[in-house]
Amino acid sequence: MQALVTENTTLKHRVQQLTREHHTRQERLEGARSNLRFAYKRVAAFEAELLEARQR
């Protein structure tokens, strides 16, 4: 019985650790997506500038 209690406690700690890691990765993913959106906007702005310059 003690072995089961020990294993259960170990598994609970592992679940908590994995949950924290998941949360951290979710935050990093959100940041990366935000950075990518910003980069796409910058590229679009540069493309618009190039088109304007070519039309002059």
C-alpha cells in the first residue's frame, strides 16, 4: 500500500511539473506568434514602400 501512495505522490508531482512546463511553453508560443505578426506587418509595410517607389 505504501508503494502505491509513494507512486501516486510522485505522479502528482510530475503532473504539476508538466502543467507548469506546458504553461511556460504556451506563453512562449504566444510571444512568438505576436513577434511573427509584427514581422509580417513590417514586411507588408516595406512591400508597400517598394511599390510606391516603383510607381514614381
